[in-house]
Amino acid sequence: MTTHITHPDIIKRLKRAEGHLRSIVSMLEEGRGCLDIAQQLQAVEKAVTNAKKTLIHDHIDHCLDTAAGPDSREARASVGEFKKITKYL
């Protein structure tokens, strides 16, 4: 497995989401209001989504670019197009 510069940031995001998720379970057990719970669920969902996007973009930038190589114009064009479409993840 290759470790990239963004991995520590992704780990921090996921640990934060993990803490929020534990809080949500406690909130449910305590009978807290649905609005508060939904807000926390949104925070967890956003954190996981951002971690996923960061991981995917990092993979494209470091792994696919390297695999395409500097000599293959067509492969590099395909990777470039793929990078553009990932903004819609």
C-alpha cells in the first residue's frame, strides 16, 4: 500500500466522524430531538464524503498520473478528463 501526503488528513477526518457517530448513538439513547440528531448525521455524512473525495483525488493525482506515464498523450488526456469528472462525486 502506498501512503500519500493526504492520508493523515483523511485519518483525522474519519476519526472526527467516528466521534460524531458515537455522539449520535448517545443522543438517540438519551431521546434527544430529531433536528439535533439529523444535524449530527449530516456532519458525519459530510466528513465521510470529504474523506472519500480527498482519497480519490489523491489516487488520481499520484497513482493514475504515474501509470499513464509522460509519453502517452492519449492516456494522459483520459486521466485529465477523469479528474474533471470526479468533481461531481
